Amino acid sequence: MFNLVRAYLYKTTKSKIFWVLLALTTCSATAMFSIAYGIGNNSINESISNVGFLLSDMNTMSIVGAVLATTLICSDFDTKNIHHPIISGFARIQIVISKAIVFWILLIVLVSPYIIVTIIGLSMDSTFSMGGKAAGFLSILTSTTSGSFGEYVTIMCTMTIVYLAQLTTCILLAFALRKSVLVVAAYYMMSMFFGQVASFQDSFEMIDKVLSFTPYSAEYLTINLSMSKGDIISAVSICIIFIVVIIYLTFMTFRKAEIK
């Protein structure tokens, strides 16, 4: 399986799409950081906060994760390359897990610009703000609560795990739908729906309660130092369980699928 992981990693990193995605997250993270810094220091009008939030990791990673899944998975169905590992004797569960491992590795690379600007911001003696609109790493950057280096590392690692769990859904969609346009559209609509539920959770109490057992919970979209150790452990546990369930469903979908 190691050879599969290495092959998929090499193939995807050679794709121009991956480097375009990395450039996108780098530019978006830099712009988000600049806007949050400007608003926090009153050099930029707060009215531009909508643009800053649009460029935040929560919005950008929804698109980036879906596109990455199509590059890694859907392209193999389009070119029929999905046949090669099967003919070579690899089990379908090995293919799914190998794809997932590469997907997670590359997601960490793609989200790293947001991690870097967050670390830079936390090390500065400056105020960052987005006018009350903050989620993901943006919520960590704009938080007024201070903590130790270890606490910040824990929070950022937890936020990364939440993203990996959320975007693992793209793997299931890619194996089920197989078409790039459908995967990107389906996941973006899902992320918009979950975002609306998070924004108006009092109006969607039942749905919000169900989502509390998934990484899409409103509580996990705004992780910061105010969370207790118990909440962090709960978040990580739910994410790991969610990932295992999604990978199992993906395997079941792929196992029953006819490869033409």
C-alpha cells in the first residue's frame, strides 16, 4: 500500500491544479491576515470584513478540498487509471485508504498558509478583528483570549483535524459521483447548508443537535482558547469516529461499484 500512496502523491503533486490550489490558499490567507490586521488596528473600514471572511479558511477550504478530491480521485475514473491498481492485485480498501492518506497529507499542505499567518499573528503584539465574523483559524487569530504556546498548538492541531474530518466527505462524494463538477457542487452546497445551520442554530435546533455529533457542529467552526480540555477531546474523538465511518462508507460504495 505504501507504493500506492507514493504513486498517488507523486501524480497529484505533479498536477498543475494542486499548485494552483496552493497559490489560492496562500493568497487568500495573506489577504485575510492583512484585512484582519487592518480592521483590528482601525486602518481599514470594518465594512470590508465580508471580503475578509470570504477569504477565510472556512470558505476557501470547502472549495479547495472538493477540487483536490476530484484531482486525486475523479480524474482516475475519467482516464480509466482506476483499473491499474485493481489489475495489479490491490484490494479496493487499500485503494480507498491510500487515496485518503494522500488527500489528508495534501490538505495539510494546502491549509498550511492559514496556519502560518495565524502563528505570525499570534506572535505579534497587535489586535486582529473581522467585525465579529470569524470561524476556523480566523477565530483563533481574532480571539481576545491569550494562552501559552502549547495551548495554541493544541487548538490549531484540533482545528486541522476538524478540517480533515469535514473534507473527508469529499472522498465519499468523489467515489460515489465520479464527476468533478458534481462533487464540487455537492460539497459546496453542503458546506453552505451547514454554515447556515451554524449561523441560525436556534432556528434549526433538531438539525444542530444531530450535527453536534459530527465535525460540522457550529461549536467546532469557532474553536478557540475558550474551549475546555474536555471539549477538545470530544471534538477530536468525534472527528476520528466520523473519518472511520466515512472511509467505511466509501469502501462499501467502491466495492459494490462496477468499474467500466
